[in-house]
Amino acid sequence: MTDRRSFLTGAATLIGAGMVTKAGAASLPEAPVQSSAATQAPLMPPNGRPYNPVVTLNGWTLPWRMKDGVKEFHLVAEPVVREIAPGMTANLWGYNGQSPGPTIEVVEGDRVRIFVTNKLPEHTSVHWHGQRLPNGMDGVTGLTQPGIAPGKTFVYEFVARHAGTFMYHPHADEMAQMAMGMMGFWVTHPRDPKLHAVDRDFVFLLNAYDIDPGSYTPKINTMTDFNLWTFNSRAFPGIDPMVVRKDDRVRIRVGNLTMTNHPVHLHGHTFEVTGTDGGWVRPAARWPEVTTDIAVGQMRAIEFVADAPGDWAFHCHKSHHTMNAMGHSVPTMIGVDHSGVAEKINNLVPGYMVMGDKGGAMDGMQMPLPENTLPMMTGQGPFGGLDMGGMFTVLKVREGLARNDYKDPGWYQHPQGTVAHEWTGDLPPAPRAPGAPPAKPSEAMDVKRDGEMHHHH
Ligand SMILES: [Cu+2]
């Protein structure tokens, strides 16, 4: 739901280039506020040039007002409480009630005016990443403008010259401000809605936080050892699925504002990278992929035809990025026999738990968590635990959905006989290379014993 409140910054006595005068402040466009972390329906453009709107994963698009042919937006930089996933909230900084901020959607050739009100305790600015604009609108504190002091409103104005995939973020105390979640998506649609048209167009940013178990505020000095890897400041299972109709042409646009690269991987389909934050990729320069690496500060638009019904994983391929917060200093214990040890330690340390002697799967493992802490891997699927959290979601491809239906259709109903299952019949004999010596008795016994095990019921 979009709440609305307007900001009248009448208290300010304003001086300096770019600042809104007292008279101007009275006519600021309202600044809608989003109170939900759920994916909102695409915003159909109520005025201006027509376009096919995007869907922001666990986010929303900022409404605008049209004034004398100019699209006017109002961003409010402010502290927010973001639900990372059910059971965990974080004290972040963002825009208009959420972090990331709302997606801004405009059309190639639009003149755009963006008011930015700073309700943070320190100065900020907004850089429009990838835009071709007058230098003084580029939002680099100290280089192209003074910082926007707390309580002040600045105005940015430029023409969105090129269609494409962009983002916005501060260039002001940026290590702190981006570590706190100051960022948002920007899409400039083609002037001709038939150009680069797709049926469903999803957008989100990659971000990362370091929030100690039991606490709420990111540690902003962390350089590399983050413990929450998120799509649009949500961790699986808090990330909504991407729901598409079978045979839809689908675009997914992803921008990376973390401190490391992310190879994003789609199951069940082959895609092409069709755009970057530099523009569209010429068809002759595209090649098929199932994973594409997105470096820090890069954006990628991938496209494919969703021709395979099912629930297909879409995730970062760095396995630690599909995990939620927990100490990564836990020693590897695979193959270590703990039997009896836990009992002895429990006499000294009540509640002690042995981890990982058979691997790390957490399914069925119970342990008390500090408040406001997500289990390390928590997703539940129709067949049990998914052993994943973090940067993970599901592309749900279904037949017969309505054009604008993004509702979660539930789990995929697999056709009879198409799900991997336990084998209970005879095992084939172990293959041997041609000319290899006959199996030693011990190997033969192992095979036989295996086979017998499967016969016991
Ligand atoms: Cu990653």
C-alpha cells in the first residue's frame, strides 16, 4: 500500500545553487511513502508517453506528477525499517519509506525534475548512475554540487536521453550510505514501446549487509565479510518469486551495489545479456548463457523465453551468498566423529550442539537463535528444506496466467513420473573399463552390500 504524505520544507531559509526557494518548496510534489516490502503491481503510466512498466522485486515504482510537460518526482532520503525477511528487520537508510528506494520509470526524451529532501542526520547527494546529463546534475558531492545538508531539499533536472537500465545512489559518505542501503533502480523506457518489448520485465539491485545476529543496524566499516546477501534488501525466503506465463518473453534487470561480483544463474532456460547500464547489446554481439557475472557497479539485463513450466531456481552462484547470517568461522567438521563428545561437553556447557559431522544441512536441526536473526538457510519447498537463504528466488513458469497476473501460484504440480525419486530395484553391475583387471573381492563385496542395503525394507 502506498501511503501519501507531503513535505513542505517551509522551515528552511534557503540559499545556494540548486536549492529550492521557500516559494518553490510550497509547490513540491508529494512524496509517496511505501510501508510494505512486498512486490507491488506494475505502475501503469497515468500520463505522459506510454510504456510497458517494470516489476520491482520486493519493491515499487515512484509515482510522479506532470507539471508543464515535466515529470516531477520527490525522493526523501531518510532512516527506514526494512523487513529483510519475515522474522528479521534492519535499521537502514533509504528513500520514501523503504530501502532500496522506489524505482523511477521514465521514457526516452522525457524532461525529468527530481526533488531530493534530506531527512538523514548527515549530508547526502544523488548520483544518477549511467545517465547522460549536464555535469552539474551528476550528484557527486564536492565535485559537481555541495552536499544536501540535513533538512534541505535539492532539485535535479535533465532530459532522459537514452533508453536503458540505470540506478541511483549517493556520492556522499558513500561507504556508510551505501552500506546502509541508499540506492534505487531507474529504467528509461524506449520512446517506441514496441522496441525491446517483453511480456514481463523484473528489476532489482544486489546488496549486502553485515548485521550481527541479535542486532538491527549494519556494521558500515565491513569491507568484504558481509553476512546478509540480498536481492533488493530481502533475503530468501523473504524474496518473492518471479511469476511468468509460459512462453512469455521475460527480461530480468539486475544492478550490483555490493563490494563483490555476483554470478547470477538461472535454471531450466538459456538467456542472453541484452543490455547493460551502457545501453542495449547489439543482437550480433549476444551469446547464450545460463550464468552471467555482474561486477560491482555494473548492471545487466538478461532476456529469455520462459518455455519450460516449473519452479526454477534463480540465484547467485557463490554458495556463501545463498546463506544467511551466522558465524563463518565455524570449523569444517565433515568426517569428524563426535559421538559421545557432545554429551560430555553438555555436562560443562548446557545447550552445546555439535555441527556438521555429516555435512552442513540444517534441515531438522533445532537451535535457539538470538532475536531478529534469520536461520542460516531456511527456505521450505514442497519436498522439504532448500538449504539456502540469501540471494535466491524462484522463477515460476505457469501456463494460462492472465497478462498482468503476478500472484504466487503455489508450488509446481509436476506431471506424473517427472520427479527424481528413490530407486529401490536392482543396481546395475559396476562398470569396468575394457581390459581392466577383474574386481577385487572387497570391491565386489561393496557393490553387493550396497545392492543389499537397498533391498532391506
Ligand atoms: Cu553473490
